[in-house]
Amino acid sequence: MQKRNLFIVASPLQFLNAIEAKEAFQTKNNILILMYNTNLNATDAHQKNNLLNEAEWDEIIQYDLGSVHKKKRFFYQVNLIKSLLQFQYDYIFSGSFGTMHQVILANLRPQHIYLIDDGNETIFTYEQIKDNKYFSNLSFSRKLRVLRFFFVNLQWRINQDMNFFTSFNIQETNNIKVIKHNFSYLKANKLKKCKEDDSVYLLGQNLSEAGFMEKDIYLNYLKKIIKHFKKKIIYIPHRTEEIDHRYNELISDSFIIKTSEGPIEAGFITKGIYPKIIVSFISSALFNLDTIFENSEIYAVKINSQDLITKQDVVQKCYDFFDNTRVSVIELS
């Protein structure tokens, strides 16, 4: 039986990295699982499908939790996993490490497991598993979620090394192999057609929606950025950022809000834009954009710890990952 390769994608950025992995590893017989929930975020599903070229995949599984009643989801997941068990796998690439992903990896037992980038979540996942003690330190709620699968004859513990295919500066360990990439496929196919744009591209974040800070404080930081750069700013909201009436006072001829139809890393290239200046806060997109657009000025605006409601240590770790890059961390008054 010829082995398959499985790509599990749950965000537009994961999809972009899955495409890079497919090209870098030159895999064949590729199965793609697109995971989303149209009830919670229809934009997310739309952005992933915008990146989809069906001819590039041997099989595509659309996994929409929004189409399944909550009481039936567990058995829906079990049936999906058991249907995948009919094949053997050489590589499995996954951008997330949630309960469903964990059980898939535990049961399909491929020759190789690689986690692909999903922004700052990649950093958090690496920190969780790098000491090889992850499964002995599962939270009680996570244990309950994974142990359900044991009662339908499915495993939950992954008994092999998990590796990373990443653009981040993370270090190999005794049990983690790291293969670095620099979006070479994306750059080789698209970058030559881009023209420089003098506007400041400000990448929004869902810092308020994720509970890091109050919305009014976040908007105050945007005002500081407008004052600092004194140029036309194109604001690109995060796909889960709520744009409410309070943004209206920012809008002017020099502050324009434009939504992105996919990962910003791909968005610039597909629109033929070579941004001269890119600004955000702790967005991992800055790290990727530093790799792709080597002539751009890239800035991460420092958030004062007293402006954060929680997770101050997490935010600092995100800034630390900009070390040894061209991303300049700046403080604004």
C-alpha cells in the first residue's frame, strides 16, 4: 500500500505554511483537512478556501464543526479519525495541537510528525512540548477531552517525536527536530511582480478580543502610531478583531481601514505590493514579513506591561522572538 501524507489546516496562515511544506518535502498522495467553524467565523473559512487550489491536492476533506450539532461532534470526530486509519502515512503536518489533532497524531502513527507555523501559537506549543513532559502535565479538562476517545478504542498519547517545520528561530532539542524555511516557494513564484508602496501598513491585532487589554487602551496605541509616523496609514484588522464605532474617530484621508482576504504574508504578494513600512505589536506576521520582504522597514510597537490585563509574560516572550531579526521594537509616548 502506497503511503499517504496528511496536512491538517485550521487557519489561513497554517494553510500558507502547509503549501510551503508540501513543496519543500516534495510529498505525493496528499490529503488536506480544512478545519473551520462557519458558525463562529465565516471569514476564516472564506480565507482558507481562497488559498485552495483543488488540483494541488489528491483528496480534500472539509471539516466544518459549524455544520454538526454539538451533541454529535464527538462521534463525527471519531468517524473521521477511523476513516483516516485505512491508510498508512509517511508525513503528517499539523498547524494546531488541539484535542482533535492530538488524537489524530496518536492513532495514525506516521513515519514523521511536523508541526507547521500558526503565528504565536507555534511559540506557545514549542514551549509546552520541548521538555518532553507535556503528556504528564495535561490539564484536567484536557485529560477529560482526550480520554473520551479511549472508550471508542482510540489512543490519545503520542508515542513519537514531534518536530517543527518553521520560519521561527526555535532550537532543536533531543526530541525535537527543527527544519527552517524562508517562504522560498511563495517568494520564487510571486515576489518579482511586487512594486514598492510608501504607505505605512499597520497590522491590527485581536488584543482586546483575546483579553490582553481593554479596547480603549488598544485604540489609544493606534492614535500614538498615527502621531509617530505622520504618513498615510493603511490599517488591516485581524480577522477576529471587532471593528466597532470607536474606530470611526481614527478614519481620515491618512488612516484607511482595509480588510485582508487571507494571510497578510500572501495578501501583499497577490496584490503586487512591496510594503516600505510595516507596523504591528506582537504579531508573528512581522517575523514572517521580515523573512519575505527583506527591504521593508518593520516595527513592533512595545506595549507597556501596566496596559495589559493579563499574560504579561506571554507578551514579553513574543517580543523576545524578534531578537536576531530586522524587526525593530519601538516605544511610543
